[in-house]
Amino acid sequence: MKVTIVTERAALKPDLKSDIIILASDYKTVKYKTELSGESAELKLLAKRSEKSNAVIISAFDTDNYGILRHSAGVFDKGKLLGISDMSVSYADSPYMPGTSGGIYETEFGKIAVAVGDDFYSYELLRAYAVCGVKATFALKRESPAPMDEIVLRAYAYLLGMPMVLVSGGKILYSDFKGRIKLSAERYAETEILTVNDYFLSVSKTRFSK
């Protein structure tokens, strides 16, 4: 699975060949009201770009649902919007409200998961992704990475046996399923994501004495 990550859209190559393209740059605000009325067409343009590039596009943006603001990310494949994930965390001093918690998306490259903002720190959410058999999880944060984020990324990838990519501010980090950092870059990166293809169900028996 070839993944291209761009934190500056101007760096996106027009002839780029990739399986998944992550756009995490300007955090435009997508207004559902104007998208539905046709006054704006950001979602349609991203869908068309996914069709033209023949790639899955994950794009970070803010959403305005008739005055309710959220940190979000849309997933587009073959000219269609597969869905929008929101950050499920809300803070008292922030105008942004909580939304739907993450999302799992079926693509031709298998299941992928998206975590937005501080949902990256939710081990239970990421564990649910792993249990559902996703090939990789992509976490998108607007803020620059905290000092502990690389440790958290590696720990989650190792404990869950799931490759993870974190795009935080202009920083790009990728840990394989063994908890090894395979990529650390700024603004633009192209990498191969190695995924685990086989899973098995482990069953144990416990005997209780009377």
C-alpha cells in the first residue's frame, strides 16, 4: 500500500501515483449548508480528485453543520465520498463540538480507519479498529505533535499489531506494526505501508472449581 502524505497542497504532484493520498494542510471549513445548496463544492472537488488520481483521498478539514463546528476528515474513493469522521472530544474553552467517533472505511486496498484530533489518544477507539481488522489507521491532528506522541504512536502500533500514521501539524510519522518508526518527515512524504494480512481467533477455556 503506497501512501503519499501532503501537509502543503502546493507540493501535491499532478501526475502522482499512489494508493492513498492524505491532505492535511490548510484545514478549510466545509459548510454543509453551502455544499448542499451548491454554493460551494469542496467535497465534490475532492471526490473528483480521487477519481482522477485513482486513489483513496483522506482530507482534513473543519466542518460547519449549520453553526456547529467540528474538526473532521473526509474519505473519498473512486469519485465518491465514503464518509466523514469527526473528533469526538470537546473542550470547554473551544468552539468546536464533539462529533461521530472515528470511522472505518472499505476501500479496494482493504479496511482503513481514520482518527481525528485528540481521538488519537483513545486507546479503546484504536483497539476497536484493530479488532475490526483494519489494515492501517491514519490519525490527523491540527496541532504540532506533543513530545509523547511518537511514544504513543509506537506503543499503540505494537500493542494492536496495526501500522499507524500520524500527521500532526507539519510533522509526519509512520510506525509499523512492530512499533518501529519507519518514517519521520516534514510537509511531504511517500512511503510503503506494510500491513498484516492474516488474523486468527484465539480461544481459551477456564475451569472454575465448585
